[in-house]
Amino acid sequence: MIARLRVLGLHLVVPVGALLAFWAWSERADSFFFPPASEIARFFADLWLFDRVPGDLLPSLGRMFAGYAIAVAAGVAAGTALGLSRTLRTAADPVVQFLRALPPPALIPFALLLFGAGDASKVFIIALGTVWPILLNTIDGVRGVERGQLDAARSYQVPVRARLTRIILPAASPRIVAGMRTSLSIAIILMVVSEMVASDNGVGYFVLESQRSFAIPEMWTGIVLLGLLGFLLNWLFQLVEARVLFWHRGLKGTNDDA
């Protein structure tokens, strides 16, 4: 219990200190671009506790999770296939390297032409940008499975499906989850970027429209919301990861108190 409180205190000391410093500075700054933190907090409570949640926040989260889910499914499936087959991996490598080098925001015009200005184009951009860390980590994880385990499974005539679900994917899961965690932060970024073009709702749209209309306190509330959203999603992901990969942490003898 004491160790957990110590870790919690270490987690809070820097952000709380930075918040208090910014609060004190902004109250005396008299800057149009850096309004007082108390004013930002007041606008935040008015806008994001109730008012703009159904019209902006929920649509943004829906697009982000849809694109992220597609990326996870496609990345794990394709990564497993490429990791298991050296021939397939060698043949697909030039295409993979070419596509992952394309900046997803550069493909927004193509997505708009292909899917229109609705949610489908935004989900496409999010999925396309977030799939690569999952794909590459899955390939590395599958390739890293001990050959002895696979040879033993073949010698005992374990079915292919059982080998995949009982040996290969569990052994590769730490790498897969690491890729999923990286992709989650990318999904938030692409959610915002995709909503800044040809959109009429969403957090990214709200931030851009606030900036264009010089509603600076409102703009800052959107930025703060995105930071809080990233922090909350990462925290929830860590909780799920700790439960799913508890065996991996125990195997490595991870010591959080170090």
C-alpha cells in the first residue's frame, strides 16, 4: 500500500506542479493567446461536461475506436501470416515499407474522393495510420516464437488452429500489445487531424473552428480535453494490459518498485 501511494505521488508531483505554475503565471500574464487558467477551467466545465459531449466528443470517439479496431484486426491477422511465412514476408516487404512511409494526412484528399466527407473517410485515415505498429510488432512477435515449441507441436500433431491460438499468439502477445499501445496514441492524433478537414463536428473540428474565430479560451479547452483523453485511454490500456499479460510480467520478474 505504501509503495502504491509512493508511485501515485511520483506520478502526480510533476503534472500538479506544472499545473500550479501555469495557473499562477497565466493569471498575471495578461496575454490574449494564454488566457487565465481559471477562465479555461470555466469554459471547460461549460462546454465539455455536458454541452458538446454528444455533438463533438462522442462522434470523435466513435471514429477513433472504429479505425483502431480495424487496425488491430488487420494488423494482427496480416502480421501473423507474414510472420509465419518467410516467402510471403519477403514478397510483401517492399509494399509494406512503401505504404508505411506514406504520411496518413497526405492521403486525406484521396480518402475524401473515395469515401466522401462522412465518417468513413476519417475511419479510413485512422485505420491506415495506426495499423503499422501493430503489424510490425506482430510480425516480430510471431517470428520470435521458439522453434522448439513449434517443432514439438508438429511432432505431437497438434492442429494448426491450436498451434496458432495456444502457442504462437500467446507467445507473440507482449509484442502485439506493445504495438497496440503505440497505435492508440497515433489514433488520437489522426482523429484530430482527420476532423480538421471537411468535417462539421468532432473535437478536432471544434479546436480548429475556435482558432479561426479567435475564441482562444474555447480552443484551449479542446486541447486540454485531448490531453486528458490521451492520459485516460493510456491509463485504461495499462490496466487491461496488466490483467491480460500478468503471466508475462511474472515471468520477467518485473519489479515496479525499482
